[in-house]
Amino acid sequence: MIKKCLFPAAGYGTRFLPATKAMPKEMLPILTKPLIQYGVEEAKEAGCNIMAIVTGRGKRAIEDHFDISYELEYQIKGSQKEELLHQIRELIDNCTFTYTRQKEMKGLGDAILKGKALLGEDSPFAVILADDLCINPKGSNVLKQMVQVYKKYKCSIIAIMEVDKNSTDKYGIISGKEIEKNIYKVANMVEKPEVSKAPSNLAIIGRYILTPDIFDIIKDTKPGKNGEVQITDALLTQAKEGKVIAYKFDGLRFDCGNVNGFVEATNYFYKYNKTV
């Protein structure tokens, strides 16, 4: 049902400078696999086969990664190292990758709007932020769980998790009524509220399923926090019409957009060998 997944990947990754001066932050590796490959694998497992990636200047390494390297494959053909490319070749062979550029950093909402040219406007689609690395060792991955929720409610779905009340100013925060276990009908959403003004401690993380009317809503959404077009503000418009469901997912989430989360993810994957 959800066949397309959008990857906003135009950010500068300034928290990882100087490493990201010439390398996209989405290509930073957790062990031997770049962040964005984990995201693409999650999307494919959830049923997506069209990967739409919004990039920016200096991001050509992403396109090269999801392409065949004939010279490399020739050099390692017949050796034990050939197996190391099995996962990425499977993605290349079974998914379609399309790209466009976000010329200016105007926020996540603007990046999603830029993806309209790749996604069309006639079907729902998923969004994965690659630096939110999610894993569920006990069952279906996060996006696959969300697809099941979408099948029932047929509206925009956002992934949420509980965070420390003193950290609400780092996230989009929702409030709403729990209508099933771990499923909320969203009444309000605020982007990075002051701790004292946060409506709850339920934070939005980088997994979404969006209905295509979101594009017109984003067009009419004025810049908000930090002068950027926030997807949280656009989703609030849908929420006021009862068309946004928040899902508290099963699994673990690592915030690889900062060094501490990146190291935590690396240590976890090394310890438990979650590389497949």
C-alpha cells in the first residue's frame, strides 16, 4: 500500500564537522554500513520500492552509493569480499532511486515539498530521516509497524516516543487522546516548545506516513521555528481535522544526528552484531 519513501538528506551535518565537510552526514557509517542504507533497508522491508531522496550540494556520494561500481566489483569478483556487497546490490536491483535537490535549507517541511516532483500527488508515502536510526530486535521494524496502523486509519501517521520532560525543547511534541494502546488521535503539535510549555513528553521522531494533501498544506504553511517551514506546523492543520494519528512504536531509536547518539548506536550494533 505504501510503495514510496522520501529521504530528506540535504542538511549540512554541522554537528559532525569536520567529518561532514566533504561527506554527507547520511553516509556516516554505523560499523560498515552508512546511515541512509539502514533507512532504505527499513523502507524496503516495509514494502517500499521507490526511494526518493532530496539532496543538496556535496551529496553526490549518496547517489554513487546506490549505484553499481563496476570497477570495484570487478576487482573483488570471486573473492570473499564479494559477499560484502550483497546487501547493497540487493537494494540497487530491487528498488528505484530518484533524486532532487533542496537548494536552500528551509526546513523539513520545505524538503518534503521538494519531494513532490519525485513522489507525485496521488498516493500516500513514507518519510524516513536517516539520522534517526531505528531497530526492533523483537519484530517488525518501525515503518512496517506504521504501515499497519495506516491500513486501519487511512490518514497521516507519525512515530512518537516518550522523552525526558526536560528534553521537550529538542523535539516536536504532541498531545492527544489514546484511542488504542500506543495509538493517539493528535489534538495538538508544537515544534520544540519551551520545557514549561510542552503539552506532553510524547516526541515526534523521524518516521512519518503522509497523505498527499500534505503538499498543498505545506505550500500554505508560513515559516515557523527558526524561520523554517516545519512539517509539524503543516501536520497540525491536518490534526485539527482529526487526520493525524501518533503511534508509540516498539523498538529502539538512536539519535545519530549528534555525536553521543552516533556513538551509542555504534556500540549497540557492535555488541549485538545487528548489521543484517
